[in-house]
Amino acid sequence: MSNSLKSLFEKIKIDAQTADISYVYYDKKSGEIHKISPRKEDSNYEILELDHKEVKDLLTGEKKTADYKVSYDKISPRKEDSNYEILELDHKKVKDLLTGEKKTADYKVSYDIVTKLVILKNIHEGNTVFLYDKVLYKIPKEDLEISDLIIKQDFITNTWKVSISNETIQFTRSNNLSSHDKILLSVTKKDDPNILYRTLYIELGNAIENSIIIPFKFDFEFEQREVSIYTNKYFKSYSYKVTQ
């Protein structure tokens, strides 16, 4: 067998072994594709190694390389050294982002003050925190400083005071986290959630930094009527106290 024929067979053998892999040569700055080849060669272009099936339509001409570019995907199956913070998630939670069915621009990494975890959150869902229980919850009237959220109705200063437990505050500060989520507290006739007197709007991020002080402004408050406070249960524990 001649050397030239032997070399040809060797080349065919190598190409057959690498047929499952394609190499995309692209410009690093623009992401524009220069060429796609079954062989990896020395080049001034950046090289991306992909499964042949992923670029099959580009190789056959069914799709145009001009319609595609190589870009950095910040969601990766590999944990690498980076100047960015890294959030580890189950693959199923980001599957739609990896496939392009959903856009990464529609999501942000956010702190969930209820679960005390860092989560991936859709920015279009608004500032509504996770509900611990979807049933309307009546906050117990008791003096518990260890509750997650503490509400004080102060008849001495004529104010409402809402604060977050020290445990939650310490956790958020030690992790350099904050929250812009909001919760609503419905002040009603005693034991009757159908008769609403007032709604207190609480931004949790502000409550983490300092206790929220809300002045009285309605007659029922100055008259010191007995009331109940209801909310959707965002936290595990609440307490409501009256100071006279």
C-alpha cells in the first residue's frame, strides 16, 4: 500500500472517530462565527467544542451562521473560579433558561427573607414574598420577642412599631443581604377580619435596618379600641403586643 493511500485511510479513520464533535471558530469580541469544522486546528479565532447534533442545521445550510453568535452563558453546569457570586441550583430549576425557552434577563438572584435562602426569582412576579400559609392568619396577642415579626401598638406614643427578630436581622447582615419585599397587615374589628379599620404596609428591607414606626391617624386608634391583626402568613411566627 502506498504511503499516500495509507495517509488517506488514516485521515478517514480520524474523521470518523471525531464525527460526533464539531468545532466552532468565532471572534471573541463580537461572537461572530468564522467557520464550523469537524477538526480542531491552530487558529487566531476562539474555538468552541460542541456535539455535532447542535450545529447540524448550520452545516447543512438549513440555518445560517450569520443568524447566530457565540455568547457567554452565565448559567453553567460547571463550578469555576469567578469574580461573581455563585448560586448552586438543581438543573430542573434552570432548564428553561438553558434551553432558551425563558430569558435570563427576566430573572435575578434574590434573598428570600422567609426561608432565609438565596433564590432565583422572576422579576415580573413583583415584590410579593413566599406565603408560609395561604390561609388568612390572625396574629396572636402575646409578648414574644423571639417571634420573626413583632407588632407593638403603643398608646403612650400613639404609634405602631413593627420590627424583625434579632435572629433574622443578624442572618441578613452577616450574609450582606437585603429585601425589598412588602407585606400587608390588616387591622380589623376585634375577631372580625371582614371589618377593616386600617392597612399597614411594611417594606421588609426597611424593617431589617430599623424598626418601622407608623403614627396613629384614625379615631379607633386614639380611642384605644380593641382590634385584631390579620395577614397572609409570610413568616413562621408573629406576636402582637399593646403598650399602655
